[in-house]
Amino acid sequence: MNAPPPWAASGGQQSHPIAQNGDVVRARQLVRTLAQQSKLSLVDQTKLITAASELARNTMVYGGGGELQAGLVQREDRLGVAAVFHDSGPGIPDVDLALTDGWTSGGGLGLGLSGARRLVDEFFLDTEPGRGTTVTIIKWAR
């Protein structure tokens, strides 16, 4: 995804650093608040929050810290939540392996990128060794 998410004009987006455990908690809280505002079902809220938690932790642990940009998004008459996790870390050398179901480099929630991808409606991964990683997720209200 080269273009930014379709941020809803009324909400815009919020940015938060992700450098320590408390930042992961704050990222999860922000995504929860946005999920409630977008009227996601409780099940979809849980899926989005779980994916965001995994990605925030990955940003901190494997990317050396970074930033979350999250906000309400709109496409035609649909409202949803987008979260963009960006780091300037080492990047992912083997994207296919990283997206393999069940693969984990250890220590996370055990979801890995493939688990996070399954929990959301849209998933975009932009990474290159030496350049860092950006993961964008979107969950749409039904």
C-alpha cells in the first residue's frame, strides 16, 4: 500500500510512539477506543485489538521501536479503523517465512504476522532488509 489509508475527515489520525511496554498498552487502548467509535462488533473489536497488540509488540521488539498512526477510515458508506505500525529496524529478510502460519521468531503472542493478517480485513506489509517495516491493518464495520 503506497497511499495512506483513507482517514475519515472528521477523525483524522493519531500518532503514538512505540518504544516500551507501556506504549504497547497505550496502542492497544487507542485501537480499542477507535474500534468502539467505529461501531465494530465486539468480536471484530477483539480481533482488531489482538492484531494491533501483536504488531505493536513486534514494532518494539523486532523493529527497535517505532510509531503507530491510527484513526477512523471511511470508504464509501463504510466506517472502519486503520492502524499503521512503522519502524526503522532491520526489516524482514524472508517475508514468505514471516507470513507462514504458525511461524514465530519467539516470545510474542504466538500469532505472528500471519495471525494478525487473518484477524483483519485488509493487511499490507512493506519491508526491506535495512529499511525497516511498515504494516497497515484495516478492520471495517459491517
